[in-house]
Amino acid sequence: MPRNPAQAARLFQQGTQAMKAEQFGVARGFLEKALKFDKDNPDIMGRLSQLNLVIWDTNAALDYARRALKRRPNHPDTLLLLSQCYFQLGDATQMHDALDKAIAWDPSHGACTHAKVMAYINSGEPELACEVLNRYQQHGDVDTLILMARGKLARTRKDYSGAIEQFEQILGLEHASDRHKRSARFELGHCYDALGEYDKAFECFRIANGGHLPGSVLHAQSMMEQWSKERLDSLPCAQTGSRKPVFIVGMPRSGTTLTEQILAAHPDVACIGEAPTLGNQYKRKSPGSLTGEDVASYADEYLRMLDERVGTEPMRVVDKHMGMERTLGLISRMFPEARVIHCMRDPIDSCLSAYFQNFGTNVNYSRDLRMIGEQYVAHRKLMDYWYETLDIEIMPNPYEELVADFEPRARQLIDHIGLDFHDDCLRFHESKALVSTASSVQVRSPIYQSSRQRWRNYEQYLSPLIDALGEYADTSMASGSQQGA
């Protein structure tokens, strides 16, 4: 019997409200206490799974989802959570299995149908996505998520007028949540951008980014002080000698996913997506309190995680978790033989593209143009410091050079990580592997250059961003003038 179901219910409600306010640490505290008062409650377990998915603690999310499913077998919402865990882990087979079980149990479940459609769009299989929607029409009413799925499928097929019709319907629904309406506005913005209706597009993105809690930016100076050269020199390196980890660092929308997919196409390379392990290790102790024993333990733990995720066969495993620039000092002590790839892009293009993406809570500084610019400056300053201070090999990887001169740059990437080149890397867009980022549609296409100098279409709106970028904005301006823009 539950020890105190009433207290558990109160804590569950408090945890849910904290999640809505994006206070995830507070939310976790409430929900974990709630589960102690009602240890067999699948609703609490499901909410904890959802919370851990948001913060990319995927293993914890998977554990809670499995526990909830044992107490409530075939529950579609719980199976959906399970599928999202497998999506983050890059396990397409188990993701589809969970969704298929949910839809078999309830063919009218809109959220599971939407997830199934998005999985096929993500893997470059729109015809299968269409089949899923056609089957749903025999069982369920058209709800918000089905309209969203229809719109995204139409946008994937470049049927922008059809997509706009679906997203506008969502905005007209009284019962549609603010979150779904915000997603619809982001999608509308992309449709209008593709049609060259830039004023309409920017207005959609502006409204979609409004009404959020303020974000925060990287404090580069503080990090440089904590990871001073003296501190780094005094901290012994781990002695694993491993060159297996490959780390991709860069601002959002700077070519990190493209780079990851080029590497992943190599038969001796595996990817773990945006794994939380390194970020969690980084948070455990301040740089000043780290010991050589800590570093060695972290390195062993990280390598075990790689083996658990992708097995022991891959010669290289790529990690590109968000905020990687924060962890490079620690990485240099854990894996002094590792290779790092620093993805860069035209500063204004990179920042504007981030502003146009619905990152949810994962990149909260992307909601404001000035704040994105401040983050970019902090990122570049910290990376400049790492280039000067660290002994590990960091390869600059400018996006514009990668797309303009693809094969030579792809060969340089593979050479940098110490492997022989393989022609599959030139056909990365043919892969059906899961891509769990905003770039999933783009990496299903051959290399293109249409993203260069896109910011010129929105220049009249970008004063806050350009002011925040300061001298870095000059790079964009000079690049544009050289191209005759």
C-alpha cells in the first residue's frame, strides 16, 4: 500500500508545475519524493521519465519508463515515452517496436501516430510516413498532433501551401496547447522562408520565440579562470591511451550534425548522439577539486559507456553533446590522445538559424537575438582559449568550406580522426540512421550551399544580434561583400 498517496499527489502536482516553469532540478526533487510516498505509481514514474528525457538523462528516463510499463502494460503513453528513450539512444528498431505496440493497442492514439510519422520523416522515408497517416484516418479523429504530422510531411515534400494549411488549422484550434501553437508557428516560419516571404517568416519566428522564460549564456571568463593553464598542468592525464572518442564542438546550427553524419557513414565509426555522460561528469566536481584519480575514473566510466552503447567493434565513437566547449578542459585530461572537431559557420547565419529552431528548453538562449549573439561571442572566446592552452588536437571545420569543397574537406575530417578514407562518407545522406536534431531533413540531402548568407534576407530585423556579435559580425559582413551579396 502507498505510504501516503495524498502527499504523493501534492508533490506530483508541484513537480509538474516546476517542469512547466523549466525548473528541472526542483521538479526532480518533488517527483522523486512523490515516488517515495507512492512507490508503485506509474504516473509518477512516467513523469520522471519525461523529465529525464528533457534533460537528456536517457538511461534514467528508460529505467522509469520500463518500471511504469511493468505496472501498466501496453499503456500507449508509457510506450511513447519508451520510444522516445530509444530515439535518444539511436535504437531505431526498439523505438519502432514500442510505437507499433502502442498503435496496435490504440490505433487512434494521435501522439504515437505523430511520433511514428516523424520517425519515418527523420529517416528519409516519407512514403512510409504517409502510410501511417492513411491507416490512422480509419480509426481516429484529426487532432492537433495529426495536423502537425500532416504539415511536417507536406513540408518535407516541399508542398509548402499544403503544409501552411495544416499549421494554420492548429493556430485556429481553441483546445490546442500553447506548446503546439508555438511549434506550428516555427513550422510556418520555415514554410514562408522557403517561399521567399521573409517578412511573414520572421514574424512567425518572433512570435514563436516570445513568451519564454529568459535564458542564460556561457560565462567564458569564469571558465578560463577555473581551467587555467596552471590548473590544467597540475592535473594528471588518464593513462588509457584511447583514441576511440571523437568530440564535435560548435554552436547550434554550425554544421555539427552534418559533420557527425559524414563521420558516421564510415564503417569503423559509430555515434552516440548527444549523450549526457560527459556533461554529468563535468558537473560532479569543480576543476579545483578534481584529482588524477577522478580523471582516471571518469575516463574508464566514459569508455564503458561507449562499449555499452555501441559495442567494442567501432574504432572511433563520435560524441557531440550540447555545450561541449565547456568540457574540453576535462576531455584533455581524460583523453589526451582524442581528436576534437570544432564546427564553425558565418556568425550571423549560425545565430539566426538557431533563432529559427524550436529547441524547446535545450537551448534557452536561442529565444532572443541579442542573447544568441552574446552566447556566440562567449563560445568563440572560450574556444580561442582552448586552442592556445590545450595540447589535444582541435581541427577547425568551417561550414562554408565544407559545403563548397566537400570531398577534400571530408577526407581531412577522416584523416584527422586517424582512419583511412571510405567512399561511404561521400554518400552520408543515403543513411537511414536516426538523426535527433533540427538538421534531420538536411542531412538526408546531398551537400548544398543555399544556407550561405541567408541572414541577408532578414537584415532589417537583426540589429540586436549584430550589436551583440560586435567584431564577429564583421566576419559575416566581409564574407557577404566578397560574394557580392
